Amino acid sequence: MGGLPGPVHPTVGTVETDEECDLDYVIGEGIHMDVNYALTNSLGFGGHNACLLVKKYNE
């Protein structure tokens, strides 16, 4: 996969992390890194839920 790394925005509202929760947080300002997958969840009232998983195109 080529190209420039994409921007990753900070995790909103996160000031400190829990040592027991092993996640890759971005605190403060954003960073640039290769992003191969992106996942978004939309949860609504009455059970209207949707998830979207997007993968970077690879020849």
C-alpha cells in the first residue's frame, strides 16, 4: 500500500487513560499514520443500529 499516511484525529474528551484498557488513544493533537481499516457505529433509539467497516483498496 502506497501513498501518504492519513490524519488521525484526537480521541475527543480524553485527558488520561486507564492502564487496564489497552487501546491506541490519540490525546492532545492528531497524528499521521497508515490507516487500513475504519469502523463507525451508529446507534439509535428503537433498535435502529448500523455499522460500517471500510478497508483501503489494495491491488
